[in-house]
Amino acid sequence: MEYMPGLQNELDDLKPSLFELLAEQQLSSLLPPSIRYLLAVATHRHPRYLLRVLNNFDELYALLSLLVERYYLRAFGGSFTENFYSLKRERVAFTKNGEIPRAQMGAAAPVRETLRLRTADVWKNLVVMVGLPYLKRKLDESYDIHVAPQASSLLGGPRYNPNDGLPANPTVKQRFMFYYKWFLRNMYPSVNAAYYFSIVAFNLAYLFDNTKYSSPFLWLIGTRIRRLGPADHRAIASILEAKPSSNNVRQQQQRPGSAFLGLLSPQNLYPQALSSLRYLLPVSIFALKFLEWWHASDFSRQLARKATENLDLPAPVVTGMTDPSHKKTAQPPSSATSSTSNLKPALKKSSSHHQPPVSSTSYLPIFTVPLPTADSGSASACPICLNPLTNPTACQTGYVFCYSCVFHWLNGEHERQMDFMNEGRGNEKDQSSQEEDEVAATSSKTNKSREGRWESGKGRCPVTGRRVLGGTDCLRRVLV
């Protein structure tokens, strides 16, 4: 199907296929949403400077597109995306069938100069390329705002809003908005359908070589799209390699470093910046496809995993925190002399059995319970009460307890917490805190409470000591 026009008319080698034109139109239609998306991402980082630009994106993009397309039409004979596909626009010759194959073969350069776009043709094409898409985007946006939210699912179509009625003494703006919304409700759906049906009809006619125009708007302005020929490539090369005038050459020879300054002059900066877009578009497409492949494939994760396999990371060094055992030993010489000898063996025995975590805010040890070991035969028991799980409940850290035990623990009301904070060991099942009790008893025999020296674990996980966000509301029942 792509080569059907070439098979039907062997003499017209410069006529592009419909699929080339559709590819160019698709690329041209993808530019505005892509730039809008990049601008929206940048606006989240710098809303103070870019929010107004994003709100007026359609107008700014139309103005920028007008400058770029005007330059490309005058210099290369086609739009920005058409030049990327080696296409151009030319006027239709006023001859029989509008074709002059013999003249194109014998005198390609004079034919090119005859059929190239004049100033009036350039502005007509700018209206079709810039003005018409801008008007279409604004009408679609207005339809989505004023008509689409008011669509009735029962009636199957748009309905009138009572607030859109014309007031008694309307102003010019109110009268304009009233008729504008009336047009959107009653006329625009038909106009939009006719717009797309006319494009499809011309595309089918162009596919079967029944017309020289691929769009009804090109037919209205008398312009058609062609492939670039050898004469076009030579003309474009001469434009890109244009040499400066003799006066500029003489000035550059007289002034050292003026060659670099000549590139930054306003008369050279504008065409050079716009000509560089011919290379920026394919590079940006390649970069976009590469990033899409990079994030979709597993290559990046495998590369990062292999890069960190041979790295021997040292153990983390914690500074600025004092171990609780050192705090207890750092007492005045008068009171610490008698307790130092008895404290060292108890600390050594306690650290080998169960080391409590330290709070990052108060720098106090947190009372926790160890997990039941598999050797003791109570691996499925509750770590708090050491009994079989009753109504199992999971904490945010992933450990499972009895619901009543973890509920009272998070509220700071469990008897194991209260006994520990009050120096009591009445609970015979509390085997893990015996060494800790011995350390506390030898260090402060006169003080019967651990308040101010320990945290009871209120609001924290009973095993890890991490704070539970949400308290008891975040507990979840599990099935064992």
C-alpha cells in the first residue's frame, strides 16, 4: 500500500505516500503534549516562575511555532517536522493536471524557483499549520469545560444549564459567552464531525491517486506536499553553508576573535538556533526511546546489582550517643567505687543475652522482649506473655502477638511493663529481664523505680522497640 502511488504513476517520483504524510502528522501532533508535560514537571519544582507560562501554554506555543514554522517555510520550503521527513510544500502549477514532468527532469532548478512558496503562500500555510490547530485545541478545551460536564446520561446528549441563560441587561462579554456556548452545544459537534470526515475523504482520494492534496485545507490554499529532490538538497546545502559578505570577512580579518563574536550576533544567532532544531529532534527522540527502554527493562537493576556485589561495606559507626551501661558507671567516685566491681560481670552477661535498643530522642534504653526460640518449643507463642497465641494480631513491624497483650503494651498498661518499671519481678515467666534487673538493682539500690532511666516501651513495638504510627488503631488481625 505504501508504494501504490508510485506504481500507478511511474513519472511522479516526488509524490510522497500517504503513510509518510500520516507519520509526519503524528509527529507534529505529539510535540505540543510532550512539551506541555515537560513544562508541567518543571512547574512542580519552580511554580513561582513557570505557573503563568503553563497557564498560557497554548498561546505561547502558537507564537513559538509561528516563528519556527515561518523560518522553515522560507528557508527549506516545508514545516519543521516535514523537513525531518525530507518533505516540502510547493504551489500547484496552473497547467493541465498541474504536472510538468519533462520540465522537472530537464530543468529542476528553474522549476523549483517557479513553484516555491511566495510570501503570501507562506502566510496561508502558517494559518493552516499554526492558526487552525490552535483554534481546534481551544474549541475542544471549551467544549470539555462548558458542555461535556453537563452531558445527561439519561437523554444521551448535552443539555442546557439554567445558569447559562442570557440576563436581562447583558453586557457585551455576557452576550458573547451566551452565543459562544450556544455554538458549542448546537453547532460544534457537527463542525467537528465534518472536519474529520473531510480529512478522511481527502486521505482516501490521495491514497488512490485521485487528488494531489492530502488535506482539504491544502486544497483551499493551493499547496501540495512533495519529496525533496536533488535541486532542493543543493539549495538547502547552499543555505546552510552560506558564506558571509566581503565586508564581514574584512572585519573578521581585522579583529581577532571576531569569528566567535559573529556567531553570537543577532543576525546569525536566530537562523543558527532554528537550524539546530533539525538535529535536536532526532536526538530527543533517541533519548526518549532510550529512557523508555532503560526504565522498562531489567538491565539497569542487573547493572546496579553487579556493581555492588564486590563492595565490602564497613560496619556503621554511631557517634554522639552514649551507651546506657557507661552512663550508669559514670558516677561520682564516692558512690561508684563499691558498685563497679559487681556491675561489670552483670553487664557482660546481659549484653550477651539481650541488648535493648536505645531511643534516638531521649537516649534511654527501651524495654523490649526477645522472640521465643525454636529450641524452647514455643516458637508459635506470644513474645509478651509466652503463651499460645490468642486472637493473633500483627504489628506494623510484622511481629504477631496476642491482641490483648499488644493492645495493653502500646497503651503502656501491660503488667510486664509495670513490673519492670517498678523493679518488680513477680511474673515468673519474665526470664529475659532477670539480668537487667540485677544490673539495675546493683546500680541503684535505694531507688525502686526505673522512671527517667528506662523507657517502658509505650507506643512502641514490643520486640524491635520501633515507634508504632497510629497506635492501637493500626493493629491488624491475622489468621494463623
